[in-house]
Amino acid sequence: MIDLGDVPEPLAVVFSHRDRAKELQELASDVVSAAYLRGDFVLSSGARSSFYFDKYLFETKPTILRRTVSFLAELVPDRVERLAGPELGAVSLAAALSLETGIPFVIVRKQSKSYGTSVLVEGELHRGEQVLIVEDVISTAAEALRAARQVEQAGATVCGILAVIDREQGGAANISEAGYPFTALFRLRDFRISGS
């Protein structure tokens, strides 16, 4: 499990209180118990993997979702004016984080609808707003970066990407290369899962 020495530096400062660090360890254990699957999987990047974090298995459990967004809320930069959740997986995270922080959110579609407003960003978004992209699981970060581009095309400024899990498969580097700050609540190594 995670001990405070294994928590990434920025998170170690935020979660330095002993009880909070213990709660983070318990959450990590619960996320793995609920959502970590072994088998043969194709990731959204097209890569094959022998393990998978099924985001829907932890995002649809209120006790896990509530604790997850409680920790994520502590990582939201003060300058953030709006949250953005890429469809479909991160929408529940963005909504729950919005409720936790009071920061409004938008939904970033993969493609526009052929009816109604036909927009890629659903909800109220103002030009120049500081937006934080909220993601569930990052592998290569292709979906998070797609969402960031769409938010910027809509006139807002993406001030960072925040994820629950970084699978450590190049996503953090891709986000950094694109020029965005990135924080993940958990990295794959934090779970200490053998064979992943």
C-alpha cells in the first residue's frame, strides 16, 4: 500500500496529516479492490494490457467516489474557474468534484451531436476561463489532451489536468510535452500490484 514516503512530492505536502494519509491508503486499497481487473484488455490507446482499471467500477460506488473527490478537491489549484470532464468516464468525477468544490463544470464530448446545439463542450463556458480537465485513468493521455484542445478551441484556457490514476505509460510525459501541469492522485506504482 501507499506510505507517505511513496506519495508524490506535491501530494505528500497536501496529505501530510497522518489521518489523511491513512485515508488515502484506504482509498487506494478500495479502488484496487473495486476496479483492478486482470486479463487481456485493449486500452483506448489501442495498446494491449494484462490489467485494467475499470473506472466505472469505482466511479459508480458512492463511498469510493465521495472519498476520491474529497482528495481531488484538495489538489484543485485556486485559479480554477471551471472543471471539464471528458465524456463518458470522467463526467461523474467532474460532477462530483463540482459538488465538492462549488466550481461549475462542463462536459467535453468526443464528437458533436447532429442535432440541437452541436457543440463539443456542453454547459456554460466563458472565454478566457481557467479550466481544469478532470480525468479518471490516464495511460497515454490522448483523451485528456483531446479534451484540452476542445476546451481551448471553445475559448477557455486549460490550466492543468488532474487524474485519479496515472498508469505510468507515457501520459504524464505527453501532458508535460503539451505544456500542461499534471497531477494524479495515484500512480500505478502507488498501488504496489504485482505483475502490473
